[in-house]
Amino acid sequence: MSKRDYYEILGVARSATEADLKVAFRKLAMQHHPDKNPGNSEAEAKFKELNEAYQILSDGQKRAAYDRFGHNAFEQGGGGGGFSGDFGSSMSDIFEDLFGGLGGGRGQRRSDGRERGSDLRYNLEISLEDAFNGKTETLTIPTAVTCEPCSGTGAKPGTKAKTCSTCGGHGRVRASQGFFSIERTCPKCQGRGEMIDDPCTSCRGAGRVTTDRTLSVNIPAGVEDGTRIRLSGEGEGGLRGGPSGDLYIFLSVKSHRYFQRDGADLYCRVPISMVTAALGGELRVPMMDGEMKAVSVPEGTQSGKQIKLRGKGMPVLRSRDHGDLYIQVSVETPQKLTPRQKELLKEFETESSKDTQPESAGFFNRMKEFFAGGGE
């Protein structure tokens, strides 16, 4: 009986990518796995056929040979068929995805049993002034660090750990699953490859101790809300002499009382008197760098007008450039007027014309035309 086409078995086209092959195999292998079909010889045969097809097509050289010569490429010692070679090792990534505990899972553990420490996160709130000027912040962070007396080995000083008798120091053992075998983490030493009979009294065999660490962090000028700063090797200490993780500092910038930020630009609302708006004048506005700057207000300035000060905004991170500052003018209506002031305003209202108040005059003229025309 001739063998079925490997692409047909996996249900993919000959142009399928490596990712397409993996997805197709994962779906079919889950469906036909013997553990999910106990006593079903047809499912077992189908699963074996799927494994054979995937083993060939997932290997670039074997796939090229198959595409050129078909099944003949692997006959007469051509290799590749069946379950020859280290099948369990080459397929372990897929089986771990499919069946969880069978593969033991893969973390940051190295082949020598050393394990990298976890990354840590620290949330830091700063002011807008700090974001403008930059600063050096001192942080105190509780974290696990390598135990100094035992140098992170977990064994009492002067003693050494012993090779695990179950895995022979490899940290992994093979488990038979039907007609194939899969490697998994050694259950006795938890992947370390060694056992500690006489643990360190300082860390009780953990290889790490918890302590408060004081770090100095440079916050550059121009940082924005959500900026992340990475401090390499300042995270949790590794196990059994493994490398430390990293520390990630996430910045949040507090709202400012007067300035609002949009990227590198700043916005500031400044109230002015009706007289200054009408006749023009000068304002003294505080800048983010602490200086006071004189700003000219043109005659006839309307409420809501923005005055742009180029280069007076926030620094651009890792650059010498700055954004702009936009001053939004708000004309303040006077309150608690004296009788004389009210009289002057009424006199002004009487003598005002469309030349002095063109916007309101034009608006009411358009309204009259609108209603006179029936609203069309």
C-alpha cells in the first residue's frame, strides 16, 4: 500500500509556511492523540501518520528532499521516516503546548540548573517640572538578591551540592508516552540537576535572601507619561548563581495646576481684563523653566485667541529641541461695577457700531436674513 502525501495528511498546501504546518499539526494531533482516544487503533495509526508527516515537513532539508523525490527520498536508508532519531526532543515544543505537563514547561532555567531572576516593575510618579528639567531619583526597593555566604548555590559554605540520582545531573528525565518518549523536568531536583543535603543557614538553601536595595535612577528631561526605564541586572537575583533579572521603572507624570501637556507642546490659559483685550497691552507669564516672560497682547484680542511662544514647551526626549508654549487668552467680564463704571459701559454700548464689534453685528444681521427668508 502506497503512502499518502504528507501535505495531504496535514491538510495544507505545498506552499505552506512553517507556522502553517505547526498550526495544522497541533490541531490534528490534539484530535487524534491516543490519550484522548484510548483503545482506538485507528486514531493511534492516524496520530503516528501525522507525526511522521510533520517530522519530515518541519525539517527544511528533509522537506526539500521530499518535494523533489517524494517518499523515495527516505527509502533505502534515505532517513527521515518513522520515529528514528531524537524524536521526543525535536517535537517537545509542540507537545508541551498540546499536553501541558507532559513536556514539563520551559522557563528561564539553563542546562546547568542556574535560573535567571524575575524582572521587577516599579511605578514612579513625578511632577511636570521633573519631566521638564530631568532629575536623579533615589529608590528603595525590596527584592531578592543572591545570598553572599553561599554565592547563590544554596549549599552551606564549605559544602557542595550532589548530583541528582534521578536525572544524573541533567535536570530532565524521559517519560514514555505510548510509542514515543518526551523529556520533562526532573521531579526530584526540579530541573537543578543536583540536590543540597546541607543547606546554607543564611538563605535556607534558596540561594537568595530578601533585602531593601537603594538605587539611583536618572530621569532624562522630556520623559512622558508611561515612559519605561530599564535597569539591566537590577531585578530579582538569580537562583543557584544565575543572572539577575531586570528592573523596569514605569513613569507617570502628575497633572499640573497651570500647564497642560500635549506631546512636547504646553498649553496655558491666562485671563486678561476687557480693557487689555480691547486696547492691547503686555502680560508677564511664568515659563516652565522658572523665568517670567513678557507677552504682547494685540489690540482687539478676542477670548480664546492663542499666542504661540516658539521653543518654550517641553524638551524633546534625547534631543536638544523643545516644543512650543500656547497661551490661550480668556477675556474676563468685569463684576461688581460702580455706578460710574456702569454709566461708562452703557455710553460705550450706545455709541458702539459694527466697526467696533464686527463679529456680533455680522451675526445678528445673518440671523435677521435667516428668519426673513423663512429659515432657508
